[in-house]
Amino acid sequence: MLRREFLAVRNRLTADVVREAAGALAARALELPELARARTVAAYVSVGSEPGTLTLLDALRARGVRVLLPALLPDNDLDWGAYAGEGSLARVQHGGKMALFEPAGERLGPDAVSAADAVLLPGLAVDARGMRLGRGGGSYDRVLARLERAHAHPALVVLLYDVEIVADVPAEPHDRPVHAAVTPSNVHRFGS
């Protein structure tokens, strides 16, 4: 029910609001020290009314950062491919789910995310503990578990709208907190 509420708010946003927020979000995210020193960033391509990511992806690439993007696998796990600009994306329809924009080139395998210095995560909300509310498919829970198994410790950053920073979200024992949330107007830090 909580997911539906956040999605309903997002779905009421106009295209102009989403576009303006994307520019502000990119500017704020690019100021993060974690992204300034990153050589490889795992990210995603926003769809619909999600906080926009393409401006940020292009800016990272212009800095010489290797950007990895996910490709959804049939079991909801994620494979990865390199981002080579907006023209390198393919729109992929996954059954009854929303269409996603995925890298059209070579697949690098699910473990490729372990090489990332920072991982930009989608979400619907984050709370004061840094617990992220995702869409419920478990794809990024698998990514975070994979990073833990690989003893990889990238910066974990969720990209949200300002109203999606909340006091508390439900958390399961397997959930892992993020280190920061970036919104169009602020950076929120969690933990140590």
C-alpha cells in the first residue's frame, strides 16, 4: 500500500516538474565526493515519473566515468552493460511489467556490479536510517547481497524526490541501508 501511495504521487507530476527535477538532481549528485572520485558507477535509466537520470549519466560519462547499466533477467536479477550514450539504449518490454531502457551492447554478467565505486539505486522512499523502499521486485536486494558476498563496498546512493525522504519505511532482515539519498534540493547522509 505504501508503494502505491508513493507511485500515485509520482504519477501526478508533470513532465516539466520531472525534467526540472532531473537537472537539479544531476547537479546535486555530481557534487558528491563519492561520484567525484568514482571510476565506475553502476546506475540505471529512469522511466516514467522516476527522478530523471539521463542528464546525470551523460555528465558522468563526460567525466570519463565508466557507467554500468542494468538489464533485467527473467528471474528479476540484474545483468550489466556499459552505457555509451542515449543512443546505446534499447527499450525492452518485460512481460506485464513496465518497459525499461537497457544497454544494447555486450552483457558483462551479474557480478560486474562488484567493480563499481558507487551504485545509484532507484527507490520510492528512504527513511532516517537509510533504509530504502524499492518497488518490491527484489532486483536491487540481490545486487546488494551480491556486493556483500564479494566484499565490495561501493557508495550506495538512492535518487529521490524531496518528499520521498520519510521518517520510517518497513524493512526486512535482508534489507541494507544506503549511505546517502540525493534529491533535487539536498543530500541526506545516513550511518557512519
